[in-house]
Amino acid sequence: MADIKRIETNARMSEAVICNGIVWLAGQIGAEGASATEQTKAALAEVDRLLAAAGTDKTKLLSTQIWLADMADFAEMNAVWDAWVAPGHTPARATGEAKLAGPGYKVEIIVTAAL
């Protein structure tokens, strides 16, 4: 049986789950109503924090899903992403448009990383 570790668990979800040397993060968001730039910065700061809590970092990213409420924010989000992502360690990535949890949310980022 695999050993499973959960980080910041509540009744609905865990912010991160670790199993077999892989860490999965829940979707990370910024403050509702902030710009796409600020939401992306905040979401990536949470990714950094949670990866550190799991014992890894962004150089170990395997895959990323980025959801935008409006693809018009793609370039704005990418400017923040490009400044954040570790050169030479870019993950497989998909970006799509989706209705997010609230009307003021513009960006949600989900990552999977190796330990």
C-alpha cells in the first residue's frame, strides 16, 4: 500500500498530496478582483510555498494546467509565468479558458512535481 501524505487538509480538499515521489497541488488562485498579473503572481507564490512544504521546488515541475477566465489575459499571465519558471526546467503545460469559481477570478494554476 502506498504511503500518502496530505498537506493543509480540510473537509473538502487538500492543498497538496504526496505519493510515490510525486506531489499534486490543488488549483492556486490570487485575490478575487485583482488583475491577471497580480492573480498569477499570487498563485505562483502559493505554488512555491506548497512545493517547499512538500520538500521540492519549481525545478521539479512535471506538468502544469493553467485556467484563464478569459483568454484575453493569456499574454499578461505568460509575462508573469515566463519570469517565474526556472529556465531549463519548464514543465509540460496546457492553458485553457474556463469559468472559474467566482466572477472576479481570472487565473487558476495547478501543478504536479517530483520530489
